[in-house]
Amino acid sequence: MARGASSVEFRCQHVFSGHGKAIASVKFAPSGGLLATGSADKTVGLWNLTTGARLRTFSGHAAGISDVAWHPNERYLATAADDHSLKLWDVETGACLRTLTGHTNYVFCCNFDAPGHMLASGSFDETLRLWDVRTGKCLREVPAHSDPVTAVHFSYDGTMLVSSSLDGLIRLWDTQTGHCLKTLFDKDSPPVSFAMFSPNAKYVLCNTLDSRARIWDYERGRTVRMYDGGHVNKQFCLSSGFCTSDLGHWIVTGSEDSSVYVYDLNTQNVVARIPGAATATEQAATDAGGATPMETDAPAATYGTGAAGSAGGTGHTAPVLAVNVHPSQPIIATGGHSPDNTVRVWAASRSVAAE
Amino acid sequence: MKFIHACEDPFQSVELPEVIEEFLDHGTALCMAFNRRGTLLASGTKEGQVVVWDFDTRGVASVLTGHEGPVTSVAWSRNGRHLISGSEDQRVILWSVLDGAQVARVPVPSAVAKVSLSPRAPYVGVVSVAEGPPLLVDLARGAAAPAAGGDCEQRPQVEALPTAGDGSEPASARGTNSGGVALFSRGGEVVIAAYPRSALCVVDTVSRRILDVVRVPARVTELHLNRKGTLLLATCQDQRVRMYDVVIPTHAQQQALPLQVPSEVQLAEALANNKSVKSGSLLHGPEGGLLRHVRDFQNAVERTPWRMAAFSTDSEHVVGAAASKAQLQLYIWNRPLGNMERILEGPKEGALSLVWHPLRSLLLSCAASGRIYIWAKVHAENWSAFAPDFKELDENTEYVEREDEFDWNTPGAGGDLGPSGGNAGADSDSELPCLDVLTRERMQVFSSDEEDNGEAASELLYLPVVVEPEMQAPAREEGDGTEAEGDGDGEEAPDAAAAGGQAWQQQQQQLQQAQAAQQQAMLMQLHGSRLAQFPRRGPGGGGYMVNGAPGPSGGGLGGGAAAQGSEAALGHQQLWPRQLPDAAAVAGAEEAAGEDWRRGGMAGGEEGREAADDMDDGGGGQHAGRKRKVQFDEGALEMWRGR
């Protein structure tokens, strides 16, 4: 827990460029070998994390994609898009298997449950919907919030669903019955831009548009941790995630200052900051910047055609909207807003030259 | 608080079901069984299919075909990987649930009435047949070479249970034209068999020796064990349901203290000497024995005959299904007190089968029409779940507002704030307990009665999801009544996204609303206005409701109708201001016209704080980059103008 706040560095392993517009969502596949990226350019990219190759592009949505979710068996992908629909894709063939229609406004977020037979989606129509993955039917529509729903996430055992909304509320739902179990909100109830369960589903991690991330103990209805060590979150729905490894237990979150912030889960201190390209040159000697060039050059030369972070810039050049943590290793993927439009994969390691 | 209960112990929130919430319709169901956790439900149909339902989604997960006659009974293995089914085609099939393969397929001499499967491999089935005594069927034989002990090899694959009364009751079993009923005890150590001649027999599974014979005053037509295997319900022909304590030592206990197996002589003597005994164990007296009578359940006034009876999840209640063919009637008794607590009346069709969900207070009944009705409690909305400071009052009270009630920045407005809530950094690290975000707690419910910890891992709870490519059905009008039967998934609403246009959407909405109302009315009629107020799906949402509804217009609505349907159903329950359909249509039109993408333009340069204020202002100002919010406010204004 107290293990080296300054002894961790992140090296850029891959830069995936190819999306024409902002990256909305990056998701590691459950087994960790693939990365799916959803973008405002209406497509989803599928990347091989060992070779860095772009394996596939899923296109078919009529509008920008806001969220991507992996089916637990890795055979399917779900996408939520601004064309008011969700689509299920066959990862092997790239074919669109289902179009889930019913939402009356942009679909903003989606997630599968652990057995993979249900898909939850949240939308700007302020509702949550549960879908039967097998048939593509809507199982339930829940008038969940009074503002756009920004995130939905199942607990690991599928019994509960958490939703967050710009109305400042986080709600917990009984998956089986669709009943609201609890509502969490803070005194100032800033709009909640993201929420997810902890891996054991005892806590809820959320981002709010007051540049803070919080961990709620929902049973007691309290925030037990607050992370406001510098990340900026005032207008976008940034995502964050739990990153737990033998290097430490961290909260990783994107930021509108083009950086990625890594907090210590328990101490709430900033463990590392992956600076954006604009600031990278200034801080080249500090933080993670110093260690990046060697690792970055190879993939950048091969795949980084038109990478925004040109000429030694290793960070994002625009707000980091999408963050996702590798399911088993201390690796994070980040996606930048326009005009950056790149996806970057960072691996954490213990810093050789500890301060 | 209900929420806590739901987390800690599902049993504490067990409440009696009240109304039919939903029904499952795939083929003509005759029998059904839940797996141990209630995630999958198997039903046998008249058409010879075994249907495995994904109970979470209420969808068909797989259909097993192999029987040629009506499937009359199904049962699960303990780990949920195998399923046994018996049919009137005089066959018993052991299925591998995961791949749908037939592990064993055994012919029996008569139509099968009931099957029971030993909990673990090597699997043995107890098969109650229409004529003759129940049979023990060795199902491992078909799959692999008999690896079990030497004496097993000599045995035939299908063997009749030893009958108790061979000597004393000459006309037993074979003479009568109906057989007995038998099932395994929970651990599979013994078989409990009910013979036509009013006796319950306890037979050792391995040695096939009779351990005890218990007289019952009337003929037993059905047997049911509770979840822990400690209580037995015997549905009798004298309009009573008899409950017995099952005192059967487990294998481990037996090794420590071997059960006294009565010799043939003792047995014969007991049978011969106790002909006058009407009730109780013949070997151990009325108070002893392996099955001890506890109580009868009956309808003393109307003398209702029973089809079958079952225990609730926590064994605190007993539910009996009346044998009436004209009316679905379920009686629920309190198990310890014996008093009747509730009568559930369903559609005008008899009940064939009854199961209680192993974890939740859901009761399922197979009706003569072949539908499986799901009974649930009417949900009373817990409003305090929606807002932590919401208090529910039983009666009106005069409310005196606090001085600062509506002041801005009211302290404590957000309910209980944690030590670090709102003032992070104030607490030093030492005060914060280390957060454990990884350790998952085991479900308490099952660990208590779990003697086999390793087995939980091998349990099959869900069938893999396979998404078949969508049939590209020609775009047709929603709700045109041409929907395929059963769970056919050809009812995707046509891709509305591109179609956009406001007029089209409005037209659709009107159509859907009208149809939803119609469906609702129809279902209300069907269920005597007692349909659950919070249906799981909108009346038009799932195929089941729609398909099953009688009447000429029982056709399906597309998925898109679900929204309107559940809105109609919710009606007064709406708590939060909702976006008006018109606003949505406008949004659709605008979105189609202009390029817009939400994650990018979320709060478009304005303070996030205002998002919450907008709702309060109601009027709303022009916020650059907040297109949706403006649309909402326009809609709200229209709503007010209308009032």
C-alpha cells in the first residue's frame, strides 16, 4: 500500500492511430490479448496487443460510438452509438449480429454481465435497458435517471447493476427485478460522469464533473476515498478503473489536461502521472516521460503512421476520455479526444532509478 | 432495510408470492425443475422436448430433442451438468446439459411418471413408472464400462426396487394397474418410495435393502423433499398432504454408526404382525423410524384433493396445488404452524406441476395450457431507495419545515456523508482502513449446507451464449401480428435509427401506445386485474406475454414497443421527470441532420454544475453545446402549456 509512490513508471508500448475522430472507449478483451476501441468516427477497431496490428474494423453504425463492451467469452462485442442503437458484433467475422433498437436517444454506455446473457445499456433518454443477448430483445426498461445515463456496470455476480448519471446520482439496481436498491449522491451532487463496481462489488468507483474520483461504500452510503490530486474532469465523461497488481493497488483515471493520473487506491496520492505530449517535453526528465523513448520508437515507426504525438511526444495531445485496465497485468490503455485520436497502451513497471 | 437483506441473506426477504408476474411459453410444458441455484429451469413438454430456460432472461437457452412422447418428468444432477428426463415413450434419457448430448438412453417397460437422479456420478436414476414398482436405472452403464464394485456388474441396468409387502400384500404393485412414486434422498444414500398399498419404503441405494417401512393411511401420489432433504411431503389421495421428518444418516454418519439393517425375517415379521397399524413405522413403532410423521396439511372445509405439494425456499411454507382441472388454485400453509396463509387463484386451468425457485420467493406452476406461470410478490416501490433522505410515512403528519430547509448549501442535504465525503484530505491516512476491493465473499446461503466445497467450481450455472446471425427479415410494420411462435427472434424492430423522421416516429408511438393499452387491457382481463404492477417486461416487450395472450390480436409487438408498453404499465409509478416522447423525436431528427457525438460534446464548455441546476430551473437557458438539454426544456415547456 505504502509501496513506492514514486517508484512506478509507465512505458508506452503501443500507439494505435487510425481512427479518424476522438476515441470514446477502449476495452481490453477478457483474456487480455486484444483491445477494442470505439470512436466517434463510427467504427470500432480491434487491435492485437502482442503485434500491435489492427485486426479488424467494425463499421455499420450510423453515428459515433460512445462505448464498447466485450462479451465474457470474447466472441462478441457490443457497441453503443449515437444512432440510438446498440449492435452486437461477431469478433471472428466482423459481422453485425444484432441491432438493438429501442432507446429514443443516444446510447451512451453498455456492459455485459458475467455470464454474458444480458447486456445493460444507458442512454441520453435517461433510461437503462436490459437486453437478452441471445434474442436481442429488450428485457426491461428502467426510467433510471433524470439526466443522461453515463455509465452502467454489473457486479461480478450479476446480481446488481450500478448506473450513474449527469443528474448527480449513482443508483444500484437489482438485476433480477429491476428495482432500485439504493441511491448514492454527494452533498453537492456534481454530475457523475462514470461509475463502476470494484472487482469484488463491495465498492463503487465514480468520476464526477468536479474533477474528482470517489469510492463509495454503498452499503453504508459513504464515500470512503476521494481522489482529487490534479486530474481535470469538468466537461467530459472520463472513465477510470481499478488497477491492482503486485506493484500496488491503483485507481487510473483520464484527465482533460491530456494526462493520465494514477492514484494509490488507499493513500489517495498520485502514484504516477503520464503527461500529455504538450507537457511531456517539459517534464521529460521526470515522471514517466524519461523512460518512454526506447520502448515507443519501435511501435511508432511501424504502426504510428500519422500519430499525433509526433517528434518525441509520447503522450496524448487532447483530453484522455477513455481509460481501461488490463484484466490481469498492470497495463492500461488510453484513448484521446480529437484532435489526438490515438490509442496508447502503457505498461507499468518499477522505476529503476528510484528517487 | 430491504437492501441489506438482499445483500446478506436472500432468505430473510422471502415473501409469499401473490400474483402471476409473467409466464413462459415454449411448447406445452408438463413438468419442470430448477437447477440448484435457480439459474436454469428445465421443462418437459408434451411434444417430447426438454427445454432449458435461462431463468435470468426468461429466454430459451437450449432445446433437447430425443423423446418421442410427452416428457413427464425432469430432474437435475447436483452440479447442474446433467439432466434426466422421462417420457411416456418408455424411455429415460440422461443429458449432458452443456452440449445437449444424450449420455444414456435407457428403455423402461412402462411409461415414465417421475424421475429422480442421484446427485453425483456415477449416475443412477429412480424411475417411477405407470405400471409396476419404481425402477433403479444404472445410467453410468451406457457411458462407460462399469467401473464400480463387483456386485454392480452383476446387476441389470434396470432393476425394480424391492417392494415391502411381497409376502403380506399379495396384490401389491404388479396387480394394481398403477405404480408407485419414488425419489432419492438429498445425498442419494437412500430411495424413498411410496407404494400403491399405502406404505413408504426407505431403501438403501447401494445394497437395495429395505431400511424401513412406514404405513400411510392413504395412497401416496406424489413425493417432494425440501432443499436440505430433511422434510418430506407426501401428497395423499385422502385430500391431505402429509409431512415427514426425514431422519436418514449421511454416508459419513453411517460409517461411524452403521444403520441397523433389518433382516429379511425381521421385515417379514414386522409386516405380518402389524397389519392393523395404519400409520407409522412398522419396524420402529409410530414414533421412531426413518420417516416421522409431523403434520398434515389439508383444506378441512372443502376437502380439496391435491395434485402435488412443494416446500418454499426456506421450508417455512408449504404450497399445495389443487387437483382441480378447472381452476388453478394454490394453497400456501405455514409449515411450523400448519395454518393456511394464502390462496392463489390463477386462470381457469388446472395445475400440473409446481416448483419454488431455490433462492427467491418465486413460485412456478405448470398449467394445463402448457404455460409456466411465474408467481411473485407485488412489488411495493421502496421510494427511500431512490433518495436516501426520503421517509415513508404511514399516515399524514403536519410537516414543519426547518428554517434553512430550502436554503442553498444545506448541510447534510446529501444524507450521511462519510468521513472523507466532501472534505477529502481532511482525514489522515492512518484513519482510513485499507480498502479491500478484490476479495469476493462466498454466498452464505449455500456454504452452510455445503459438504462438498470442491464441487461448487464444477457447477454449471449458465449455458454459453450463442448469438445466431440475425435473419434479415424484410422491414415490416411493427405489431402486424405475423410473429413466429415460441421464442423465435425474428421480431427485431426495423432499424429505426436511420429512418429518423419525426412524423414516422410519432406515428409509431401512437400505434404502439394504442396497442400497448390493448394488450394491457387484455392481460388484465386474463388475470383478473391482478397482473403484477411492475411487469418484468412491458406487455409488448417479450414474445411470451404477447404470444400467449388469447384473442385475435395476439400478435407481437416489436422490441421498440417495449418502451411504450412498460410506460403504460408503470403509469403512476413514475418518480422522476421523464423526457417527453416528442422531445425524443425532435432529438432524433436533429441528430440525423447534424453531426453530433456525445462523448465529445458532453457538457460542451459549461460548468458541469449546471447540469443539475437545469432540472431545478425548469425553464432552462440556451447552453451552447448542450443540445439535448435544450430540447428537454422545450419539451417541458410544451407539457406545461398543455396543462
